[in-house]
Amino acid sequence: MDDPTSMTDSPITTVAPGWAIVALGILGALAVTAAVLDGALAARARGGPGGKMGGPVRPFGEAARLMRQRRRTTVEADRLLWRIGGAGLLVTAALMVTVVPLGEWTIFDLDVGVMWFNAMDVMVWALVWLTGWGANSAHSLVGGYRFLAHGLGYELPLMFALVAPAIAAETLNVGAVAAAQEGLWFAVWMPVAFLVYLLGVAAFSVWGPFAPAIGTDVSGGARAELSGVDRLVFEAGRYALLAAGAAFAVPMFLGGGAGPLLPGWAWVLVKTVALLAVLVWLRRRLPAFRPDKFMEVGWMLLLPAVLLQDLVVAVIAVWRS
Amino acid sequence: MDHEGHEGMDHGGHEGMDHEGYEGYEGYEGHEGHEGHEGHEGHEGHEGHEGHEGHEGMDHGSHEGMEHGSHEGMDHGGHEGMDHGDMEMSPGGIPLAEGGEDRDGLEMDVLQVRLGPVLRDWPAGLVLHCSLQGDVIVEAQAELVDGRARQDDDVVGPARGIDNIASLLALAGWDDAAAEARRIRDTALESGEGAAGSELERLRRRVRRSWTLRWSLRGVRRLSDKEAHARRLPADAVGDTYDRLMGMLDRAVAGVAATAAGDTGTRTNDAGRTLSTDHLAHLVMGLDLATARLVLASLDIHELLAGQAEHEVSHG
């Protein structure tokens, strides 16, 4: 990994590892943006600021409240696995963005960056389930299993959605995929893969229609017993995953840093925030996809659709070469 | 061993399971409510085991393969004031889950989980003692806490209906629409002059337009005419959960309009919305937690009555 650029025709430069701090800062800022936007939209739905912690400032009030709240634990909790699950989401999101180029800079210029991202999103399966399992509570466990049920429905379509840009660009290097979209974004001529990818991002962030794993009907499901800092870290992890997912879509589907006037890094951020806003807004529009019902959609509709998309992309790629 | 765990199971698990802060709920004695349960006629072997009320409520269908003879040797005295912490099979005072036959014939853990009486988006006062296998309710007993009849007036009646709509929407995972419904409920309570009417109409349109909600609720616990009658449910409970949601919205729109017009004729409608707990448990058996809660919310319960089965047992 000391000089991965020599192995590829990647158009981007790897920055010193110390810049990872900046990447984390950007990820954090994006996560906060998503939380603020969600707070604002929630307040609008309630028709006013509602309560003393309403509106756009809600995430800050909520964070302050959780930091002061005493950590609660349950009888015979599997504490180690529980903590790993709760804190892991944030770590996973951070690992995801290491392969996302910000304009011309990236932290890891992996030859298999796309696979790296995919491996990270699969890790979320284990983390959410462990969060549900560790608390030793029935509702928590039900929540954890609900996530796995959703996972069975969304993961394969998500994987094949990531395959489409990789086929078209003939590489798994994220920077090279972005560079391969000269003139025409992949989102434009592979819309099915793009939409399925966005659904996948919402799913691995346990967000919006994919939130039954933490639903009110099971008292908060996987996160039911999380309190204080544990809960704060878990929630921050969800927003960070949403932000990381949106950021990764930019080089994969939206042409990376390409755009007029602004420099590359600015375009990456603008596109990321725009996608993030769409994902946050999605939650307002859609009811939950119940896991048992979504399974059928995942396998009977999304998977065939995205496989067909891959086929079309592959035929075009062969025909062009 | 098997059966000793029953009572402790229930009590030990409460703290962790009820998240609505009802820790102080005392006086409920384990499985007493189960005595009223029918369908265990075939189990003569159990007669004489005074200490085993908890048995009656269990799914005896799954006991075919068990050796009932083994009960004889058990120390029944141990039921009183058992210290579960000392038992090898109860780490931390919570006995391990017992196995039970699942729908597919394989053994699966049975968890005793109590829902209610105070729970978000849940009929107030209703307590459902569930035996869960995974998240499927294999056995349920309904009970009512503080079942005093309230008198809904012309303003509170429709508002309660709107509140029930909000609960169902929240359980369906549509926070935005649920928040809107709650806001309309508040408007209906405050002004009482039908200002909520147009907003309610808009909510109805919005809900009707959502094809994802329709897809999610279609076919959930479809009730036939006969079934609804047998369970003493109101006639509008016929159909699936989506039909019932639409019915709730229609009634709410009509109720608010009637109140605004000063027409008190709708009161008769509300009278039919008092349900007995007797029939609720049977409605949700065999469903998973999510659908069970959707079904209960879709019944638009304004008032609950303690069922017959409950009156038969003594509440020490």
C-alpha cells in the first residue's frame, strides 16, 4: 500500500495518512448536516418548533442530553459485543470514506476500492446484529434479526448495483471509475443501478423505510437498551453511514469532482450534500418496508432489475471496446 | 426444571423489556390470567399440580413428545419465593428461555414478553402477555389494567379516532404522516370547531396516495364478516389492515365534520368501538410483533372492557 498509484492509471494522488483527520472532520460535518436537516424537516411535519429541542438545533440538544445521561446497562449483557456493535458503525463509515477521492486527493488509492466499500457495508450486518444481541433483551434481539432479514433483501441488489459502474469503467479503483465518466455520468445511463444503490445506502444506515430494525413497535429495536454515550455513538454512526454512502455515490455515479467553475473537491462536497439531502428527505415520504414484505421485492424485483442493468452495461462496454 | 422457570421468566424479564417506564407495575401475579384459557382439556396428567398455573397457558400442542411423568419428582415447594440467582440455569436471575416446537416442527426458544400497559402507540391499559418464538406470538393472554369506562364527548371522541390513526401510521413506520395526524388531533381538541376538517381531508388524500403504505398493509390480518362477528368486532373491522385504516380516516373526517355542524348523532358510532380484551389475544396469535401491533392499532379501539375470562380469575 506504500505506493499503490504505480500499479494503476489512477488520475489521483494519495495524501499523507495524517490527512485522515481532515477526512474524519468532513465526514462528521456531513453527518451533522444530515442530522440538522432531518431535525428541520421533522419540525416542519409537526407544524412548528415543537418542544424546547425542536427544529434544526435538535441534534445538538439531543447530543448534549445523551452526553449527560447516565449509561444504563442490562442484566447479563454481552457487554463487549454490545459495545463493538454500537461503536462499530462510526468506524465503518470512517473506513468507507478512506477510498472516496475528494477531487484529486484520496487517503487510500486501492486497486479494489469498490470491493473495499462493499466489504465495509457488509460489516454493518454484523454490527447492527451485535447491538441487538448484546443487550440481552427481547426487543433488542428482534430488532437485530429484523436488520438481517432486510439485509437478505437489499445486499445482493446493492452488490450488483456497484458492479455496473465497475464494468463500464473496467476497473475497481474508485478514482478511475470517476475518471471514466468523461462527459456522461453513470447515473444517467445506468439509472436502475443508481437507484438500487441509493436504496442500499438507506438500508445499511438503518434509515427511513429500512428502519424497522430500530422501529417504535419494538421500543427502538436494536437500539432499545442503548443510552447515554452509547446511544449517541450509535446514532452518529447511522448519520455517518448515510453521509459515507452519499459520498461514495459521487465518484461511482455522479462523475466525481467533474463540474464547471468550482474546483473538484468542492463539486464532490456539493454533490454529496445534495444526495444526502435526498436520502434524508426520503424518510419523510415513505413508510417502513416491513422486512418480511421487502424480501420479496429485493429478490423478485430489485435483483433481476439490477442484473439486467449489469447485462446492458456489459454489452455496451464490449461494443465500445 | 422446565416448568419452574415460568414465573421467574416473566418477572425477571420485565425490567429490561418494558421501555415505557412502567417498572412500578405491581400486583400482577405471574400467570394467573392463564387459568381462563381454554383448550387444554386433553391434559389430565396435569391435574393436581396446584403450583402449576403457568402450565395452562402453554401451547400444549408442542408437548406431545414430553415426558409428563417427570413432573412427579419435582419440588413444587420451590415455587414460593424462589431465588433464581441460585439456579444454575438462570444467569443473572433470569432463567434461560425454554424450547418449544416452532411452526416448522423444529425446536425454538420461547420468550415470555409482556406488552403494555403503558407503551407507545398502544391501547392504554391493555396488557398482552405473549410467548414469543423469535418475533412470532405463539400464545397470548390479554388483560386490562384500570378498565374504568370513560365518557368521550363530541370533541374527545373524534380526537381519539385521529390519535388512533396517528398510532397506526407511526407503527407503519411513517413518522411524518403520524406527526401530521397528531397535530391535527391537537387542533381538533383545541378549537372544537371543525378547523381540523380540511387538514384531515388532506391527510386522508396523502395516505390514500401512498402506494408503499398500501403495499405494506394490504392483506395484513384479513377479517371476514363471520370472523369479525364472532370476535364481537365492529362491522367496519371487516377487511385487511389497509381497509381498516381507510375506514378510520373516513370516520374521523365524518366525525370532525359532524362535531363542527353541532350534530351529536355520531355518538352512537363511538359506542361500537368498545372492545372486550377477550377477543384481542386470539386476533394476534400466530402473527409477528410488527403485524400484531399493526392489527391492534387498526381496530381503532376507543374503549376497552375487561373480558369474561378475566373476571373468572381472582386478582389477589
